[in-house]
Amino acid sequence: MTKRFLMPVLLVCIALSVALVSACGGGNDGAGPDSGVPDSVVVPDAGAPDAGVADAGVADAGVADAGVPDAGVPDVGPPPPPPPPPPDAAVFRLYDSAAVHASLAASAIFYATFWEWENYRVWDGGGCLQASLDGSPPAPGTVLPTGSHTFAVTFDHCYVDYLVGTRLNGTASAAYTRNDLNDLTALVSVHSMRGTLANYQSDLYDVTADGSGTWTRVRTGGSVDNYFYTPTIGSTLVNNLTSNIATFTGGSYSSSYDSASGQQEFNNLAIAVSGTGYVLNGSMHTVYAYGTAASHTGEVRITSNGHLMARIYADGSRDLRIEVLSPLVPF
């Protein structure tokens, strides 16, 4: 009897077990909830672009299209023309022209020799110049002899002042008479001598000198150098930056220097620019401190046909002052 009772109960339990398995999706043959794999995976259409990748036919939002200029770079046209020079530029160029022409005309002595042990000695220029003394090439360091001689030099893009950067290219000669160690007078001449950074007070950074003149150097007191220059009428100085020409038509210029001061004097120095004549008269004294100009005192007047055109003056100030009464012809 006990067996009969247990059998029906067992059959009922087996039936209930089969029903539960069917309701839960079958046995462990497939991927059920416990397998770690989701019931369904959505696969994007192969013909549609991935939402995380930009369409190849559309430029990335962070990169400008190759055919369109970057909006952050403005369209820049040709540069504007340079502004005209200030009115005082022409004044300073006239003021500086005689000193610049003198240094180039006398460059055979002024730049191609050096003063040592109270003598002029020939400088070799590091190979950038060719010198001749009375027709023969002198050895570097040769002392220019006293008496009357001719010293000529050809500069080949030669740096003659490494500190300033002055460079010369051209030919100059000096037929000099030297009476003693401190006195030398020369008839100097120059041919197509181009000088860069040979200026003093002006912006004559690039010039070409032609012509001749009388140049004298006198050393006094053992430390004061005095220079006197009278350019020959018709000598010229070309401003290579403007192509304008200054022609010397008379008068003279002189300067003197020692370790503490300098002096410039203009004695009826006549210069013509594009048919207009100018005359410079006056002097300017400069005191130096630590190698630079500390103060200026004096006045140089520029006239044309007897009328005052401009003046350069100072009353102890550090800078030279300019007064322009009438515009000068550009040089």
C-alpha cells in the first residue's frame, strides 16, 4: 500500500518539474539568462555610417575645408609704401655730407693706415684691399715715409670698421706731403667709392663718392686730431637709398677731436641738390661721456640765396635740435 501511494506522488512531481523547465525556456543547452550573453544584440545596418565616425564626404568640424581659407587668417594685400622721410632728414644729410665725403675721399689714409708709435702704418685689411706706395705694394705695417709720396688703395668690399660695420668698395688715392710726424696734407681723390655705414649724424647709410679735395690732418698736443677738408668743386656724393646727388660747389669743412670732446665747423660750405644751392655756416661743439655724446653746444645755419632755410642748434642739450623754416630739396 505504501508503494502504491508513493508512485502517484512521484509521477505528479515529475510532471511539475517538466512544466517548470518548459516555462523557463528549456534546459541549459542554449544561452539562457545565466550565460552572461544578452538575449538580443542590435547590429547596425551595413549601409548606414557609424554614428561615432564622421561621413567621409563631409569635412571634420575641427578641420577647415581645403578649398576655403582659414577664417582666422585675414587676407593681406601688398605692403603699403614707406612713409616719406621727416623734414629734418634732409637737414641732417646736408650737415653730414662733407664729413662723409671727406672720410671716403681720404680713405687711403683715413682707413687703410693705422696710427702707431707716432707713425702712419699700412694696414693689410685682412686681404680685402690692395695698396701701393709710389707704384709698389708696401708690406703690411710699413711706415708712410716723410716727404712727398702717393699712396693708393683699392678696397674690395672691405670692412674697415668692425665695431660700426663700415664697409668700402672702390678706389682712393692720396698724393701727400708729410713734413713731420704730426702733419700731413694730401690731394685726395676717389672713384666710385661706395661706403655703407660711413655716416655720423644722418641716415646716409649707403653712399657713393666721386671727386677730389684737399685733406689735412694735424695732431696737436699729442692727443688732439684736427682735420681740414676742402672738396673740389664738382665732387659728388650720391645717396644710394634715394638716388639723389649732392654736388659740392665751394667752401670747406673742419673737425677736431680728443678723448673728451669734438668740434665741427662749416665755412661757406656750398652744396647743390637737384639745382638748388645751399650754404652751411657755423660750428657745433660736442662733449663726450663714456663714448657717447653727452651734450652739444652751437649752431649751424643752412641758407639758400641768402634766405635762412633751416638750422641745427643746441644749448647744452644731449640731442641736436632742428628748425626747418622752408622744406629742403630731398637728398
